[in-house]
Amino acid sequence: MHTKSFSTTLNEVRACTLCAEYLPHGARPVVQINPAAKILIAGQAPGSKVHMSGVPFDDASGDRLRTWMGVNKNTFYDEKQIAILPMGFCYPGTGKSGDLPPRKECAEQWRNQLLASMPNIALTLVIGRYAIAWHLPEAKKGTLTNTVKSWKNYWPNTLPLPHPSPRNNIWLKKNAWFTREVLPTLQEQIKILLS
């Protein structure tokens, strides 16, 4: 994709209202992407706080994710280093047990085009089950825990992760191996890629 067509596509994404009628708070696509990016964060969908600010991972989940990655906010929000492309670009609203799943229209309409525009991605962080189902279809029938436990099968190009949400504190306590084994390896690889 040429720079001009990338810019055009990005403008179209930012103006997208494809599923606005289903979004209780309206469309506000939140992505961070640049053809030069080396790391891709494939998340779920923005939460309510991110919907308000328009800044990806501008919440407690983002604080934890930056800690996991070993990067500061300046590095995290440098689009030439790190791309952030959730499965759904807009806040889907809330259901009985938290935020609703990401809308499928975004991935169907935009994902392949946007991924193709980033030829330098060397590491994709796949966060949560919706992103795992798209990026690691062979793993989508397994549990999130088993998929994350088998992280070495995807390394060093891809890393399945649990969601960094505070809602996952119990999971993190039960799975101490994640903090002990996975995060130091992740931080080392990110240092190498961003040096």
C-alpha cells in the first residue's frame, strides 16, 4: 500500500460509521497505526474511558499492558513503533458481565487491509479470546489459559495474552507462571525490536 492510499484508508477508518446504529454511545473508531510499526497490539475493543478520550488503552488495562511490555507512555503511543488495532474499533457498550463483544463489522471491513499496510510487524500481541479467534484460529477452541500456556508455540512472532484488565486479577494470581516466565521474555524481545 502506498503512503497516500494508507492515509486514505486510515481516514476512512477514522470516519467509519458502519455499525453506528448498534453502538449505544455512537461510533468513535480508536486505532493507532503506521506502516513503520514493528509491534502490533491486537486487542478486543475500546472501553468506555477510551471511547471518551479517543486514546487507545488510556485506562487501567493500558497501565498494566505497558508494565507487561516494559515500555513508557511515550514509547507506547509512538505509532511508528507500536500499532494498536483492536478487533472492534468502537466501544460496543456494556452487557451483564462487562463490556459487550467487539462488533464483527470492523474486522470484516478493515482488518486485512490494515494488517497488509504494516509490513514491518515483527511481534503481534494477541489480547483476549476475540483477537485469538482471528489471529490464531487453530487455538480458538481451546481455553484462553491453555492458549497462553502454549505461548512458546507462537513465539517469537506472536504472543497470546490474557486481557490486562483489573477484572483478570484472579486469573493472574492463579497463573503466577505468566508473570514469572512470559513477561521477562516479552520485555526482552520488545527491547530488541525497539532498539
